[in-house]
Amino acid sequence: MGIASIDPALSLALAMHSNRGVYAVLIGSGVSRAASIPTGWEIVGDLIRRLGVAKGDNCDPDPHAWYQDKFGVAPDYSDVLSKLARRPAERQQLLPSYTHVPVQRDGASPPVCVAWYQTLPDEMRASARQAHGAAARPS
């Protein structure tokens, strides 16, 4: 009699649930875009806009070019963030606006702001369905 095996996906899900903070989920930008999560490039651009406002400048239409001209280096996430929020506690207050998205729970109530990772399983399923549907369609 052989030993019954556990589905590898179930095993991974249990391990991730039991060991919070140990695993990282790397997903493509298509999934994050579907969840209304800004890309890293967009976050840096918005942080640069905030920096421009703090300096009394208008850095539009190209905040990345404005930063390059103003500071003499290409914008880097850590560098831009350190100019806006020097302490970890300040960064913790600044960054949730990028990692929390409004989610409509039902038609009657206003959207609830949740961490984007709480929407991840639904978004991944939706993206997978869309990808499989696109692959199944004749060209």
C-alpha cells in the first residue's frame, strides 16, 4: 500500500499560511494592474510629484525627468522615499496609499479600503480565467 500524497498546491498553501512572512509572492504586472495596484514606476513618479509639491515645483508632465534635472541622478525608489520620509514610521504612514485599494463589497455600501494582498487570490483566479479563455479562442 502506497503513501497517499498531498496536492503540492495544498501543501504550499498550508506552508504559506503557517509561516507568515517567510514566503514572497512574485506575480506579473497584469495581476497587480487588474487589482488597481500601481506599478513601481508609477509609485516612484507619484512620490516625485509629492516631492515636487513639497519643493514648490510642478514636475509634470514628466516627474522622472524633473527629478533627474533637479538632483542630477536618475530617480531611485529608496532615494526618493528617503527625501519624503526619513524615519521608518513616516514611511509606514506614506506607503499604505499605494498598497491599499478600495474594494466594493456590495452595491449598497461604499468601497472598503483593504490591503491589496487580500484581493490577490481573486485577482489571480480572474487573470488565470482570462488567460485560459484567451488561449482557447481561435486566432
